[in-house]
Amino acid sequence: MRAKVAAGAGLVLYFTGAAVTVARARSFSHIPYPLTYLAPVAAAVALGFAA
């Protein structure tokens, strides 16, 4: 169980970094793409902590 939560946390960090990188490049029209993948991963991690 801990490994799944740790993997999910790693994905959250990865997609957060992708969104920050896109924002720093000032390509604001592309920000929804990493956030689209970040949202379900963040929800899965939250549910993993709740279980």
C-alpha cells in the first residue's frame, strides 16, 4: 500500500513540475495538458491516504 502512495506522490511531483516548467516558459495555453493528468493522480493519492 505504501509503495502505491509513494508512486502516486512521485507522479504528483512530476506533473506539478511539468506545469511549473510550462508556466516558466510562458506558454500559458499549454498549462491544461499537465493539469489534466495531475488531477486524477492527485485524487488517487488522496484516496490512497484516506484508505
